[in-house]
Amino acid sequence: MPDGRTVGYADFGPADGTPVIWCHGGPGSRLEPTQVDTEAAAAGYRLIGVDRPGYGLSTPWPERSIAGWVPDGLAVLDALGVERCIAVGVSTGGAYSFALAAAAPERITGVIACCALTDMRWPEGRRLADSPMTTGIWDAPDRDAAIAYAIENVGEDGAKMFQPPEGETLPLCPADLALFTDPAWLAGFAEAGAAMFAQGVVGYVDDRRADGPGWGSFDVGAVRAPTIVLHGRDDSIVDVAQAGHTASLVPGARSKIVDGDGHLSIALKIPETLAEL
């Protein structure tokens, strides 16, 4: 990038396929699309995953905003010669897909916000998102304190984020838990997971510090691309009510709520939702 930072990306699927820029979750990485890349490629989609600063191969960027990230995403598209594409945003990445669409309407032809966190300026959304690893970081007095808090709670490498207390299971719905018995899904999750915390917890902390104040850095009402807000009704991480609020903010957006799916399993519906879009 012009400021000397490096941005990492991964390119999946046919070079002549319909391009899709994938804004990963928080935590996440450029490798997140591996969970659906085979199905997407068979349907003719080229998935382009981009590491946000502090994740994977991308240089950390303290105190970045959501809108501030947009040039990174556009730079990857430019490097690949992609003029127009669909934007997919998963969980935390939903906001980044909307920021792209608002800033570059001539380049983003559609948006899918999947299991996405909504604008935290909505008090009810903030209440629904209350957990130690969200509000604990949002409430930290500064970035250094937030990093220390994250390390204390999930470890230097973030490993404890996916380790439930002894004798307990992860707080996920049955459809999500079933994925952990699927060897192919687990292999992709492990590969993507290694990139999530390749630089420690700074990417995750900076994600939370960017979304804690809400979506004030961009105008979600300026999104003109056709939009589907995709969510699992049984999502135990991002409550389905957040999807309703997001759909109300985006002009012309429609909701697709899937019974039985949760925060992880709903991502498997992205290829079919791309076709609907």
C-alpha cells in the first residue's frame, strides 16, 4: 500500500468466474472462503479473501476505522484486474462489505451480509452483542488495555476463544456443532484459524475498536447495490434481531432467515445466495 503496509489476500476459483470479494469475520482471515470455495467454484464464482490489518499477512493498523479499510479492498481488486464484483461480509465483515458498496457503488454489484453484526449505534443491538469479548474490549480505556484484556481472556494466540471450559461445549446451536464432526470443514477451519491469530490478537482488538462506536465512518444509506441479509435463526453469537435492523438500514435490502442454521452453518448457504442475488 502507499503507506508501506502490506495487504494479504487469497484467490479461489476460476479466473473467469464472477468475482466476489470476501470480507471475513472477526476473528477471521483471507482463508475463510475455504469453507465454501469448492461449491462456489462449481457454480462459477471466484472468491477473493482479504486479510484486514493485523490478521494473516496484513500489517497491523492501530485505530483504523471501518471506512478506512476500503482502499485495502479496492487495491486488491485493482491488483487482480477486477473492475466489478459482489461483496460478501461475514459476521464482523458485514460492515466492511457495506462500506465498500457505499464508497465504490460503480464497482460493487451486490452485497451479502451473512450473520453480520449490525450498527452498534442501535442500543438494542449493542445489548444483544454483549459478551466479555465484545464489551470487554469496547469498554477498555485504550488500545493497549484492550490488547492486554484480550490476551488475558483468549491467550496470546487466541486459542482459548474456541476452547470451552472443561465439561462444557461451545455455546453453539446443533447445526454449528455438527460442523466440528466434518473432517473437510475442520481442516479448512484449522487452516483459516492459523491465519486468524498469526500476529496475535491485534487484528481482533482493532476490529472491535472499529465497530464499537458503530457505523459512523460510512453512510450505509448510500448503498445502492442489491443486498441480501443472510442469517441463521438459531445464531447464538449474533442474534437474528440484528439482521432485521441491518435490513432496515440498507435501501431495498431483503432478509433471508434460515431456520436451524447458526453462526457458522449459515455460511454454507452463501453459494446458493450468490445465485439468488
